[in-house]
Amino acid sequence: MSSPPSKRQRTEETVPMKRSDIWRSDGSVVLQAENMQFRVHWSVLALSSSVFRDMQDIPQPPDQPSVDGCPLVELQDSAIDVEHLLTALYDPTFLSRAALSLGVVGALLRLGRKYDFKNLFDSAVARLSFQNPATLEEYVNLIVDGRYNLTRIIPYPGYTVDLLILARESNMGLVLPVAYYRAVADCDQVSPIFNMFDCRHI
């Protein structure tokens, strides 16, 4: 399991801090990622994450930095990833949407694994697995009128390559065969994007 987020005293900041829209007035902890701060609840984090649950029980040192009376926890993650994860935690309808962006899915994979948000991680794995099934029968069922039917992740130009990269980085072996096939098949359709990504070496 990954090490818990840092609770060290902040060093001098050269970039002004920004307050995220995810700022609960009754929150009990402030998470900081890059120059963005999020005020949330220990209880919400601890309910879904064993890492944050363990952190909550660590006694706070006297010089623990704080924001608005809440302990400050610095995360070594991108602000947008943290925002996606917290949105999934606080919005009960978020994960029930028919399709999510690949950026959201990637954030839930990365942070879900790192901080043991098991339910969020599993939901992201399910979306990737649905889009890139492990069996030929499942793959054929997703082809409608000669086109691959994307229903769980929002597509965009170059989507298949980004999805392949995400699957490789996440060590999701079962989705790789179809992910490779789709990325190579799309080479001619998105050739400008592949100028920096040689299909022969995917």
C-alpha cells in the first residue's frame, strides 16, 4: 500500500493558493494538491479509504499547519485528479452517469489505487474493461452498424491511444489486446495525432 500523504509543514509558496469549488464550510480537513486547496471531511475520506482512515488516527503535532482551523494535508498529486476523485465522493450521481471522460477514469484509477479508494478504483476498472472486453464475443457485441459502440467513456480524437497508454500504465493486462487493436486500427483516421506516437511501436 502506498505511503500516506504528507503532513509536513509547508515550505514557502511561490504560487498563490486557490480555493476549489469543493469547499465544505463544515469540513474538517483541507487537502492541498499543487496550488489548489479542497476543504472536505475526514469522515467522508475515511469511510472509503483505508489510507485516510489510518491518517485520521495519527496524533497531530503542535506545529501542524492549518487552514481555517482545519489540518492541512499536502498531496503529491495533480489538482485535477484530486478534484475528480472528490467529485466522485461527494456527488452521489457522478459514477452513475452513462459515460465519463477518460481523464476522470484515469484519476479514479491512479488515486483509487494509491489511497485505497476501492469502490472508485473498481468503478474505473469496470469502465475500461467494458470498453475493451477480454473476449471476442463481448467485443463483437459492442460493434453496431460497423462501428464500435462507445458507451462508458466519452470518446475524442486520439482517444484510443490515450486509453491504451492509461491501460498500460495501470497494468490492466486483460484490456490490452482490444486496446492495442483499436489504437492501431485508428492510426489512419487520426494520423496527425500519431506523428508523435509511432503506431508500429504501440
